[in-house]
Amino acid sequence: MKKIQTFPVTGLGCAGCAARVNRILGSQPGVTSANVNFASSTAQIEYDTEKCSLEDLRAAVQEGGYDILTDDEDDSEKEAEDEHARQYSALKTQTVGAVALAVPITVLGMTLMDSTWAGYVTWILATVSVFFFGRRFYVNAWKQLKHGSANMDTLVATSTGIAYLFSLFNLLFPDFWLSRGIEPHLYFEAASVIIAFILLGRLLEDRAKRKTTDAIRKLAGLQPSTVTVIRGQETAEMTIPVEQARAGDIIMVRPGERIAVDGTVMKGESNVDESMLNGEPLPSRKSAGDKVYAGTVNLSGAFRFRAEKTGKDTVLAQIVKMVQDAQGSKAPVQNIVDKVAGIFVPAIIGISVLVFVCWWVFAPSEGFVHGILSMVTVLIIACPCALGLATPTAIIVGLGKGAEYGILIKDAASLEIAKKIDTVILDKTGTITEGHPAVTDQCWETGADTGRKILYRLERLSGHPLSEAIVSALEKQVKETEEKSGQNGTGLAYEIKDFESIPGKGIRGNAVISGPDGKTESRTYYAGNTGLLEENGIRISKSLSDLAEKWLRESKTVVWFADRVAAIAAIAITDKVKETSAEAVARLHEMGIETWMLTGDNEKSAATVAGQAGITHYMAGMLPQDKAEYVKKLQAAGHTVGMAGDGINDSAALAQADLSIAMGTGSDIAIDTAMLTILSSDLLKIPQAVRLSRLTVRTIRQNLFWAFIYNLIAIPVAAGILYPFNGFLLNPMIGGAAMALSSVSVVTNSLRLRRKSL
């Protein structure tokens, strides 16, 4: 069985490390794909549980000098957090120590360079700085060397090690150079300052990377740590840790408290702030029968609700997991960057050696010294980390911002596709309209009391919004008539068997009616549109037909109820256009995106809704397969199509579209199919999602541009390309500072996304 899981990874020092772990995981038997994200220090692995185990994968990664935490999800996340905290604390201590020593080393090296005792003091201080505070680089480089690999730590260890050993040789054996007419110089301060700069850069980078995941930590922190449950007697309240809450518990929520688990209100009324989950600014009114969700805030009244989903099953937990998985995914552009990062370090080592040889060959007098310095500077200034962080940091921030707005994006590829869409197809019911239609008129030809009971039970088996409207309208009438007939002793039992949903047309079922005497009668009934009745040869009387025409002219939807022979009743239903639909369509048009409405409803109703929403292109009477075919038609014409829907009948079109968008109030099938989910029912989220995509992709391109340009300019300058023209040779210390700042600048640029408005 194939499975996709995301695990924390420890030991990643740079983008090269991430690329190596990616190769290790990808080469394991049974692994279909692996994506190691350097920015979030996670590995998303798709593997066959019958061909490999998590223990095998962890052993392979550990053999390579790294580790993945594959324990229980909660344990592994806590372990990863603890490990990160330990590493951050150690990094902070090392940075402070290295910076503190770099100051006196630099002062001594610059002011007393001709003093012998100053040389020995700087040697001692540099030894502590390089090999104690900077030991992580040498330890990690040695681990890589043992496995025949190299990473950023290899570059730092090699360059500072060479500078240190070269300086030590010059300190202990100055006559070797003096006898050749060359003044020996010490570069202990260069090695020390480079270590200090890079450690400081790592510290700033680590802090900046942590900010990119703030949105997820905020979401995860919405669930309170305790919950008040009512067990035993009605008044027996007890506070327990939220981990101990179970489905079925009765939970008490007071004003100002945060709801801990998902459930259904049993008693009481209140307004609940759900903005943390769906981005909606206005609170929702909750009363008996309404759903409440973990992480939302009770604003006014107190109420009790029955817990239904706890722990990892809550909507909040699923949202957090979905965003985490998306943040761990890989954008298509990242594949090129990964290939570059994978060969970057070996290539830089080769270039640095070539630089040294060229200096030595073409500048015999001072070529050796200049070659050493240029080689060290090239090793230091090259930065694969900036390349490795360019894409994932922008994606992490972008997806986190989307989650804050109630926009969930399945993966990085979906985020990239959203920028390209030029056409958006919208379903009508529940997408453009409220999705909560109400019955406005009923007309029964005959047997209204019996007909209502049968239609009520038939429609209860369907989850369609129109069915819910009919059930809501008939419920009170049916219950009143059944209570009266029960009191008179003339009650009949009604049961629906062989229920069938006919996509795009309606429903069908056999009604079995049982009398008090035990006799039963079975008859087939239909509820749906005109096409359903025509398909089954069912007659419609002129009076009902004329009335239906009148309702259609008023832009109402007509649902027919019939047996095998004739229509028994016609029911008129209307569904209001959402207040924000017209504004959302206008924004899409401003962004250069064309909108279409495809609906299974009739032509007149479709025309009215399209006009109210500002949509000029629409198609009515569309079956599910027709919607999917129309998406294909637009794609064949060269359009990149986004499809937004909320029902089972939209799932085929959603699957066909380049970007599938599910409204969060819709069916599970639509949401599972979709690449992007709007947690609320607000169409304004669609242009917001497109803008988010455009901003994120633009940030990625900016990051990649500066990362590539930095290396293209910095490496030749570090090699000494300007020396023949103006005598400029880059100081290794400046190279170290530039390298550290390049990574920090990329992450900081990604963080700018958090301040952008959608």
C-alpha cells in the first residue's frame, strides 16, 4: 500500500545536505518520491509500506550522517522542536563566543601585525575561535567526507582550515618566505572573523526561517490545553487536559473561551468567531444542531455541545496537516534548483583549486599567497544556501498566509498554477449563490398529505441543497399531519427503498406504505427537473405546466414530484446570489481573468443569476459530464482553466481543470478532488488566491534572481578577476560577511509576503 508522510529531518546544514538526503531517500526500494525541504527541515516521502519500512528509511538516512524522526506524529514533532531548540541554543552560544573573540583578534591582527607576541596571542585566540566555537563546521565536514560527500560546511571548514594552517606555518617558519623575498602574513583574523560572520548568518537565518512557519504555529496553538466536560450529573463539571477529551463527551463553553474540539451544539445559543479557520470577519450564530469547531472563540452566550471529533481528527488539525504537507511539497521550479545545489559544493571546490593553480602559474612572485587567499575567498563566498532557500521559504510564507485567509492550497505546484489561470468556471448553486435555497411556492394536483410524506422521506435521502430546502419546508407539515393521524388511529408507515440519485436530473425511489392492518403497497416516485420526467415518459398537466412557466419567469427553480404516470406536484425554489459574488467576478475581470458559469439549472434561472453576478458567459442545463467536457473545450482553445464548485456533480469538472477550487461548505468529494479549498463560501477568496499565487511566484523569481546573480558576480570577484585591472583582491572576511548576508536576504525577502494585502 502506498503512503505519503512528512517527517522532521535533523542535521541539515545547507541546501546541499537537503539534496543529499533527498538522493538517499529516493534511492531506497519502495520509495516512489521524496522531497526534502531545507527551509522547513522536513522530508515528504511517498513509499510502499510492503516494500520498505520507516525503520529502513531512517537507517539509510542515519547512515548518510543525518536523521529523520519517524516516531508517532505528536512525539516526532515534539522531538523535532526540542532538537531545534537545543541546536538553536548551541548556535547562539557559539555565535556569541566567536564574535567576542573575533574583535580582539582583529584588533591585534590589524594594529600589531609586526609584533611576534601579538602573533602568538592571535594564534591562541584563533584556535579557540575556529576549532571550539566553529567546531560544528569541521565535525559536519568530516561526517560528509566519510560518506564521500560535501556540503556548505565542507567549504567553510576547508577555507578557514587552509587560512589557519597557512598562518600557523608563516608564524612558526617565517624564514621560509623571507629567504625567497616574500613577506609572510598571518590570516588568523580572517579565519576567526569568517567563522564569526557565518555563525552569525546561520543564527539570523535560523530565526528568519522560523518566522516563515509562524502561521502554522499560530494555527496549531489555537486549540486550548484544557476542556470543561460534563459527566455524570447535569451539573457535574470537570476540567481535563484536551488530550483526554473523547467523542461523545458533553462539553461546556463559556463566553470568551476557545472551543477545544469539533462537535454539535446541544443546548444554548451564542455568536462564535470562526475567522481563524475561514478568514470570515463576522461571527457565526450558533444554536442547537449547529456545528462548532476547535480553535474558534465563543463570544457571547454559554452553550453545551457534544464532542464528535478530537485530537488529529478535528478540522483545525486537518487544516494544520494539510498546510504542513503543502509547505513540504516541491514547486516545479525547485527541481532545477535542486540539481544545481546537488553539484554546487563539488563544483566550487574544483573552481577554488583551479583559481589557486592559475594564480600560482601566472603570477610567480606573489601568486602562491594571492592564490591561497583567492581560493579561501571563493570557498567562503559561494552560497548554495541562498539558492536552496529561495523557493521553499517563499512557498512556506505564501501557504501560511493563505491559511490565515481561509485559503488552503494542496501543494506548491497548485500555488504556481494559480498564477497562470486566465479563465475561471463557476458552478451556480452554493458557489455563486448562497447554497441555502428556500421553497417559495407549492402546488399539489392530488393527495397532498400523502404526497408530502413520501416526498419528505425521499428528499431526506439526498444531500443536494434543493433537497434540503424541500425537507426543511415539508418537515413541520408532515409531522403535524402524522401526529393527527396517529391520534386518530389511522396512521400509515412510510419507507423508501431502492433510492437512486440521478446526477444532473434528480432522484428516484420506491415508497412502501404499510397500513395498520399489515397490508403494504409499493410505488415508484420521482423528484427532479423536467428532463427527468421527460426521460421517463411522465405526463405534466397544463395547469402545473403553466404555473411552472410563471415561476421560471420569476427566476425560480422548479422541482417536480411524480409517480410513474403523472406529475403530482410542482415546487418553486429560489437561491439568493451571495453578496460578494458580483464583487469577486469584477475583481477577476480586473485581473484579466474571464469568468464562466456552468449550471444544471434551467436557462432563465441561469440568465438571472449570471446577470446579478456580472457574468456574461454562461451555460445552463449542464450535466456533470457536460461540465467536464466544457473544461476540455476551453483547454483545447488554449485557456488555463480554474474550476470552482461545491458538489459531487462538480467533481469530474474539478478533476479536469488545471486548477480545481472547492468551496469549503461543499461535499467531501469536491474538497478531496480540489487543489485549492476555500474554507468559507466567499467567492472573493478566489481572486485573493490568484493574487497570493502571483505574489509568491514573483517572490520566488526575485529570490532565485538575486541568489544566482550573487554567485555569478561574487565567485569571479573572489577569484581575483579585477586584480589585473585595478589591483583589487577581495578580503576573505568580506566574503564571509557577504555569504552570510545572502542567505538572510533571501529569507527576509520571502518574509515580505506576510505584509502584503490580498
